[in-house]
Amino acid sequence: MTITSSGQQLFTALKQTTRSGHSPLVLTVGQPLRATLRPVATVPGFLDALDVTLLTQWRNQHVKSFLTEFVANEPQTAQWLSQSVHSNNGKMLFMVDTPQGERVGHVGLGFIDWNKAYGEADAIVSGGKSPPGLMKEALQTLMRWTRDVLSLKILAVRVRSDNSAIEFYRKVGFEEFKRIAIVASAESNGVVWREDPKAVAAVAYLVYMQLKLA
């Protein structure tokens, strides 16, 4: 068994065993403790209702940060978690919980290619109540766990060029290595941005950044 296959098995096991009110993994953030990271439950029938509510609210607060722009509702979010996220062996979300029990944001992993030991930070959203620097420290904690435990060696992120979060990712330790033009198209449920390298005078780009983590 390779190291990355062992990490993949752990990743899958965490998704299959996380339930509302029960998390087989808790990652600690900060010394002294500032927060903990716990996997968001995605097993159908065992979702955390408050997680679903907050994920919906926070996404709607940051609509313009995503490549798919639409107004979410809780049934949609629940379906997304229990179907799209749960069945994706390269995606997982973690809720950021304070020691006082307040949920202040979420961080995640996505686009994992286990064969290439590659993964990306994904779905990084602050709920607006996180103390200064906490989301940065939370993401750095997740990235170290991803590297040291899941054995993913190439860690990246992709972000819209018109998203002020680019500066946040630079502070975390990500460095830009390419950008590709993106164009918007209206669809029945909102606006979707897609890569188009041939676009002329594009109004936005998808910026790819790689992590330099000590």
C-alpha cells in the first residue's frame, strides 16, 4: 500500500463515519487553542441541521466569490452535501468551531488527485464573526494535516481575480503560478463562470496559486 492510498482510505473513512453530533476527527487550531476543525457530515440522513443552515447563509453572503452564482436554499445545500460532496472522493468540508462552541466559518479540500498527490484548498468562507487571523490559521492547519497525514505533496487553490480573497491566500502562503480567462454565461439557476483561454479582453481570470508551506 502506498502512502497516498493510505491517506485516501483515511479520507474516505472520515466521510463515511462523520455524523451530526459525532466526529471521528478534530483538528486543533492554535497554541493556545483558538478553534477546532471538524468534518462536515455528508452521510445521507445524518446531516447537521445547523451546518446546513450556516453553509446556506454564508454562501449567499459571498455569491460573487464562486464560479457558480445563485441564491441557495437549505434543501439545495442538504442535497449538495449528501449527493455531490458525499460521493466525491476528492472533496471534504470542515467547520471552524471556537472553544465557546460558535461556528464561525468553514474550510475545505477539493480537486484531489490521489495518484498525483495533489489537492486544493476549497470552499474557504468566513461567517463574519471569526477573530482576526483565525481563518488564516485554520487553513494553514488544514493544509499541514493534508500534507502530513493525507500525504498530498502539491497543494494549491484557485480563486477569481476579482475576489479580494487573493490577498488572504497570499498571507496563508500561496503563490500565483498561472491565470486563465473566465467568461460568464447565464443559466436557468444563475450565472456560471467557465475557463476560456481564448477569451479576448476578459473581465476576470481564474488565478491558480500553489502553497509554500514550511
